[in-house]
Amino acid sequence: MKTADFIALEDQFGAHNYHPLDVVIQRAEGCWVWDVEGNKYLDMLAAYSAVNQGHCHPRLVRVMQEQIPQLTLTSRAFRNDKLGPFYQYVTELTGFEKFLPMNTGAEAVETAIKAARKWAYTVKGVAEDRAEILVFTNNFHGRTTTIVGFSTEDQYKDGFGPFTPGFRVLEYGDADAVAAAMNENVAAILIEPIQGEGGIIIPPDGYLKHLRTQCDEHNALLIMDEIQSGLGRTGKMFAYEHEGIRPDIVIVGKALSGGFYPVSGILADDPVMGVFHPGDHGSTYGGNPVAAAVAMEALQILVEDQLVDRSAELGAYALDRLERCGSPYIKELRGRGLWIGVELHESAGGARQFCEALQHLGVLCKETHEHVIRIAPPLNISKEDLDWGLDHIEDVLTRDWSAKTETPEAAIVA
């Protein structure tokens, strides 16, 4: 079967809720992937930061191969021999007292929301059903009906209401708006320290510290959604570390399994995690032995292979290269670590055509919010491979397309 055959099958039998690039990947290794025709591509997206450790990392392959024949699932009705050691490792590594495992990122966000609300009622003393959580414009925390209800992206909400109350949306980066919104019913502030889906939006310096201060003054919880930004992506283990603060709850996922298995969860200390009692919350697969074994190995790879430092070093290098390329299409560059958003002028005609052009040159990126190209390769990428990818990105972004009647993609194919 060829690429067109696989695409036809997806189109005929699958829901049309995604608009992927028309490349059908068959295998992968490190930062490289191959399609069904054998064409080789440099992955500059890393499955939205889920494969920070690189595709098919041999240590994770080994752990999966060893664990799956032994024990895959007990449910949480029984204990398993992998969960306790994983709990110990992840808490000692991150400095939090407890971890609550789930599967997907959205489940972990829902878990944090439940924890914050229950804490507000049982610890802070908020009146029943009056708890409020402050969230922000251009947020992306997942796709459940509760979460999309406080999105500011109209398409995410269209046709899915009615939505869960109890959320107030503020302008991302506006410290004064947060100060004005704080009141006795605020249970928590839920925020991405850097907005990924929004286009790698970095808040002003000192903003996260301001949120920490507001939460301290008003006895509210600070929740950091680090599903995309965490686990090395920004050149720190967590993006909030860039401002030297400590949240009350940290939401993790994606790279927690290195792309092998859905693993997510929340980190918190005893005063917050203690609100949960048997029967309050759960997941059949959350904390299963495969997930625990894979997640612990994935974290050890980040530490032992020094991928966090590598992200900081190569990310600064990549951002500097792009800043010096002199592209007439670039409106703004934003980045921290190996996580860069290239925002294009509206006159450039949209980011997707540039991503499609790059695909034909062997580089896989993806657009977000129409005018932004996201660049986020696996953190184990070599400098040589990164340079190869940047060469092509700079080529596409500096060519003079004004004389063309075609899109950049069509011109490159021709």
C-alpha cells in the first residue's frame, strides 16, 4: 500500500477531527522518521513534546519488552510491584510529596480541577458550589467538555455545550487582571507557564511570580499545566523553574512515557493530595505496572542523558540562528529551550503552506493558530541534525515567493 491508500482508508473510516500533513509514517528512530515509501524525515515536532527522549528509545523498548510478559494490568483494586518505586522516584526527582497517576493529559487536568475544588471546600472553607478557578485566554488544557468550556477558541466549544461553570477567563500575561479577580471563592489559578497550542506564548518576566504571590495572599492554589512545557522541553525540568517559583499542583503527561504509553498525573504535597479518600477519584489503568515502569525509565533517561541541559543549549542556538536568518515572512520569534514558535505575517498566507513545503524537503513541523510554525524536535537531536533541519527551515522562510502564483509547497514540488 502507498501513501494515498492509507490516507484514503483514514478518510473513509475515521472521524475527520484532525488535519494532518499527508505523510504516513511507518517507523522511527531518535529524531528521524520514515514513511511507507521509505522517505526519511527529520521530526521537528516530537509528537507535541511526547517524545522528548527521541523515538523508540532503546531503553524504553527494553523496559516495555521486559514488563509486558510479566504483568500489564491489575486495576487499582490490587497493588503492583512497579507503582511504589515509581512514586518514590518521581517525587524525589521533582520535590513534591505525592503523585496521583492517570493516563491522558486531559484526565490529569480534570484531576487537578477536582483536587482544587475539594481542597477549597474541605480546607479553605469556600461555600458549597461556589469555588472558582481562574484561567486564561488562548489556553489549551485538553478536550473534555469541562475543559473546552473555558477555552477562548470558539471552534473547541462549538456544538459541545452546556459547559461546566466555575471558571473565570482572564487575559494571559495581565498581572493586574489577576489581582483584581482574586476573591474569597478563588480555589486556584490554572495556567500554562508557556502556552504551547497558543503559539509558544511566553508571559512577561515576573508574571508567574506575581501569580504565586497572589495565591499566597489569598490562600489559593497555583496549578501549573506542564504537560507540554515540562520534562525538559524549555531547558528546565519544568518551565516554572525559569522564575524560581514552586506551584501547589503540577500537571504532567506526554514525555512522562517517552511516547510509549499514555501516562499522566499530578504532583502535589500532602495538604492538597490529602483531600482524596478511597472512592473519591480513580482510573482503571492509572498507575498500571507498564505505565509505572515506562515512566520511571523515561524520567531517568532525561536525567542521565542530560537532555534538559541539551534542550537549553541547542534551543538558544536554534533561536539565534532563526533570529539572524532575515526572513521577510517572520513577524515574531518566541522560544525557550527546544520549543520555538515562528509567527508569520498574515500577508505570508498562513503557516501550513510552509509546513507542507518543509515536508517535501524532509522536515516535519506543524502549524498552530494559522500563522505560527512550531519547532520542537526530540531533545536528543544532535547539533548536526538540528543544523540540517534549520538549513531547510531558513531556506523556506527566506525564499522570494512573491513572483510565484503557486504556494511554497507547490513551487518546491515542481
